Amino acid sequence: MNTILPAPDALELVQLLPSPDEITAVVRSRAMGSCCPCCQQVATRIHSRYQRRLLDLPWHGVRMRLELHVRRFFCETAACRRQIFTERLPAVVAPYARRTVRLDAWFTVVGLALGGEAGARLLRTLGVLSSPDAVLVHIRSTPCPSLPLSHVIGVDDWSYRRGRSFGTIIVDLERHRVIDLLPDRETTTLKEWLSAHPEIQIVSRDRAQGYAEAIRQGAPGALQIADRFHLLQSLTEGLETFFVTHKAQLKTAVSTPQLALIDAIPW
């Protein structure tokens, strides 16, 4: 954290109010006006003021709050459907939020890394009041990042209840990132997913016939290849079968000269 304020260019510090448990920073906007969220026209005529109390990043382990003085403006565009609006400070806080943007970033990183219980314990250690439910709610409300189109994917099953419940995992093999998790291993489910992604050109899969059929139906133009694990597994099984089948010849050839050994094995 570089400054005590989340956005020093947008906010003006009016007063610091320390207490034994926390620090409260009284702040207000530096801007003379604000853009209407509907018509995007700048308004300067103030209707009223009110206060928002926000949690912010802790300051050296001490809990930090912002007392943000916010203004309401008259929209000066006659045709706009919003006559009165509240000024927006996107660099500081989202509309109706109780935490600053940079504290939300902490919740996202900690929650995705540790989950609810452990994440809440770490946040409390750092000086942020939170509960496991609050961390989980934030994670569930976090939108998934938009990923670029992938042309090469890997398909395999995964278990979310070991030995009982299985789904299908789809991985972007070009960027080594998980694209999607499907709730089951049914052919129809994967087929529908592939049909919705016509950009797929190559699919790496295991030897399951259900996946092979789903790819043939959902992405008929895609090239199917065996993934590295199952390719090596097939090679291992093939070698084991070969050596077991020709065990007698191999034992006989142990004391045989090298050329005779080569002739003894039916390649």
C-alpha cells in the first residue's frame, strides 16, 4: 500500500480520527462535479450530501475505515431519466459496496487461495474484520475472467467426491488454464459444450469411448489426439504384453549370442 488513501488523486483527506481499535479517515471527493451514470453528462449543481462508512486496507495491522462524504447532483440534461444521482468514485468503491476496491482485491486473492475459514483467519491476522461466510460470498460473486478463444483443449474426467462423483474438466492446452468444469462425464454434456465452441481445432483426450463419440458429434472437424499420460500408459501396457507373451523366448535367449537373440524374437 503506497498511501493511506485508496485514490489520493480522487480523494481529499479532511481528518484522521484514531481510536484504540481502528483509524477512521474522513475523506471527500476532489472533483468539482460528477458524470451522470445514465447520460454521462457532467453535473455540478449539488442536491444534497450524505456519508458512507467503508472498510479499507489495514494500516500497519491497525483496522482502517473511511468516512466518505458523498454528494448527490441534479442532472442538468432535460431528456435524462435520472434527475438526481449520486457521484461515482470507481477508483475507490463500487456502488452500494461496504469495502473499498483495493480491500475487495485482498478478499479475492485470499479467498481464492485459502477459501472461507482459512481466508478469514488470515484476514483477521492482517487486521481486517471478516467471517468465513463473507469471504465465500465474495468469491461466489466474483465474475470469472474473460478468456481468449482456445483452439487446442484437453478433456479428462475429474472427481469432486473421490470414487463416487465425477465430472469433466476442460483445459486450454495453449495457455495451461482450466476453461470449464462440466458436472458429469456424459457424452451429451460434452457434445453440447463443444457445439457451443466451434473454434476448437484439436482435442486431447483419454481412451474413453464416450469422450470420443462426444467429440465426433460436437466437433466433427476437430482432430482427436491421445494425451501424453494415456499415450505412455498404452505404450507401457503394450510392452508388458509383448514381454509376457514372449517370456519363454527371452529366457532361452539370455545365454544366446546377440545375433541369435535378435533372430529368436518374432518382431
